[in-house]
Amino acid sequence: MTPKRKQRMIFVIVLVVGFGAATALALFAFQSNLLYFYSPSQIEAGEVATDQMFRLGGLVVEGSVARHADGVTTSFDLTDTADSITVSYTGLLPDLFREGQGIVAQGKINTDGVFIAQEVLAKHDENYMPPELAEALQAAGGSHPESIPKTQ
């Protein structure tokens, strides 16, 4: 093998190894930043770890919204018409947030089984529903806010 050919071979090997390492690092970074969507039924089934960040979607149960004494923390129940989970959020809720409204919240489950939201997103009109939320509601047997259970 000539020295020039050997140099080219080394260059190609270094290039392939470098490209492979860059791809592996990019995929690792991408995987650690993914936020999966879950419904209350999936959480009740135990599909989510307590330290995992994810998105939770559902409909706000009528009569479940409670504002705490600090004036900033709100808790409410979120349902997919089959199961419900309590959500706690500290901050200002979106203007479109209300009971019976479809929302998506981002956060983690604490050890008590309460979803601690870091962000709450409300749908922008009465006809729109995020596709993930619509699929979760259909899988649970409901489809529209009229099917939301009301708390007494």
C-alpha cells in the first residue's frame, strides 16, 4: 500500500468515526429532550415514572378547580372520561382556562400521585382539540366536554 493511499484510508476512517460519534451524541441529546403525552388512564395504569417529565392532557372536571390561599397556586382534576388525576399548578393560568375545557399540562408526578405542572396550555377555541387529547378521549370512551363527569 502506498503512503498516499494509506493517508486516504486513515482520513476516511477518521471521517466515518467522527460522523458516527456526532450522530450518536445528537440522538442522545434528542432522546433526553423528548416529552411524551399521556392521558389520566395511562397514568393510573402506572405507565409513567414519578421522576419523568411528560405532558398530560384531558378535560378539566366541573367543580374541581380550587385556588389556594397563596393566590397563585391552583389545583384541579383532569379527566379523559375514564380516569382522573389531580393537577397542581403555581402561576398564572391561561385566559382560556375554565372548567370543562380541554388542556395539556407539562410536568411530573410527585410521590403522592399529584401531577405538578410547570406549564398549562388551553385550547384556543371550542372546536379545536389537540390530536393527542382527542385520541385519548376516544380511547377512554368519551369525545366531548358534555361527557365530563362532574364532582359533587
